[in-house]
Amino acid sequence: MASPGKESTWLILNGKSAQQPEIRDAVEHLRRQGHDLQVRVTWEGGDGVWLVDSAVAGGASRIIAGGGDGSINEIVAGLMRQPPERRPALGILPLGSANDFAHGLNLPMGPRDALALALTGSIRPVDVGKLDDEAFVNVASGGFGAEITTSTPVGLKRLLGGGAYSLMGMLKAWNYQPFEGHMRWPEGEARVPLFMLAIGNGCQAGGGQRLAPSARLDDGLLELLFVRHFNSLGELKRIIDELENLPQDGEFVRYLRVPWVEFDSDGAFPLNLDGEPRRYEHFRASLDREALPLVVPENCPLLRRAG
């Protein structure tokens, strides 16, 4: 183990993946190549945050989040508690069912390639989203988008790509009650019966839905997508068509690029923060500019500026 003050890399691994042979093989292969790679395993929610504290105290220069979008969110929360000058770089080993953030970054999905990139890849400062005081690095999705992400079986989630909802989602929609609320951003405001809301720092959520196709992690802007409620099958079809033509605006769909947005809901509004469910009656979403050193592949599609 690295002594305090010596730089090393810590892999904080979701406990559900700890016994996968290909993960162990990848770790051992990279250690044989001379990498100082420490492995720690989470047992329950919140472990990732204090393990980040331990990694920083142990002199880690990089921390690799091994897990899905929820695991990444927890590690980011831990990193954002650190002083900026002591904040290690974040690498990602995608091990979830959706891996939306990793796919958006165009990371390799194989454990050996992904771990090698996390250890040796270029580091770029990227923005971190803030929903009130909670950090998110990818997408906050709300309304119908949040409900279908948490309630639809994994097999059907795979049918949700490209903004076209699954048949199950369409049927659920007929009994769906829109969330009334007031939205404000720097250059406008609207009171809307919301069907769906997405606030993107990254580009996709819900297992492949590209809800923020213009998103960049280093541009100081959030992608704001909101869809007003509908009253007929024809209007639902129009919504699907408009979602497939993002980032263009339509009759039901608006797509904006904003540094912040506030929302006051008439009731508890369901919102997934990097896939983790929450409920809010009021929130403000903003950005912490260039707050996170992130390990990225060459020609990463979520970066505006060339490396």
C-alpha cells in the first residue's frame, strides 16, 4: 500500500461487482505493468464518500469509480467535498446496467481497456452540476422521465433510445398527471404542466435516451429540455417526433442552453440525479465551473475544447 504522501490510484469498486473475474484479471494485469492500484469495495450507500476521504488522505492522485451512474454520483459527491487543490482526478470503470455517463464520454466498456484508460488517460477539468447543494455530473431527469426510469423493467428500458418511449411508457402516460410548476432561467420563465424535464451536463440518461444532444462538460452551460403535457394520441406522437429532432424546439418540446434554472413545483416533483431518485418542491440547478479533473478518452464528444 502507498504510504501517506505517495501518489497512487484508488479503485473504489461497487460491492456488487467485486467478485467478477474479469475485474480481478484487469486489476492484476495492470499491477503487473507497474501501476500502483489500490482497491477498496463499498458495502452500502455512503461508503464511496468516506472512501474518497481515505484515498485523499493516502495521497491518491486518481480515484476510479467502478460501478454504474449511481456509483459515479456518490464518488463525485465525495470529491466535491475536498478542497479544489487536493481533489484527485476521476476515472471511470463502467460496471452498471445503463452506464449513461460512460457511454456519453465514449469510454471503452471492457474492464481491462476501461481501467487502463482510467489509469493513464488525459485529465481535463470539467463542470459539475449542482442541484441545490447536491452534485451531479451527468443528467437530472424529472417528471415522467424520472418515473419511467425507476419503474420500467430493465428489458424495456433498452427500448427507450432516441427519445421514442416504449409501449409500456405510452400506456402509462394515459394515467399520468402532469406536474404544474413555474420555471425560471436567465432570459425567461414559464408556467407549464410538465410531462418531462431534463437538465443535462452530460448528454444521455435512462439507458440511452439522448436528452441533451448538445451537452458539453466544459462550456459553462446546462442543457434544459422540458416537455409540456399532452391530451391525445396525436399530440403524444408529435412529442416523440419532436424529441427525435432535438435540439430543435417544437410545439411541445423546448430545448435551451442556460447557466442555471429554478423550478417551483405545486407538489413533490420526482427527479433522478444521475439515476438516483429524489423529490423536490423547489430546486435551483447551476454549475460549478471546471471543478472536477476528469480522465477522458481522445476526441471525447462531451468536450468543447480540444485537449
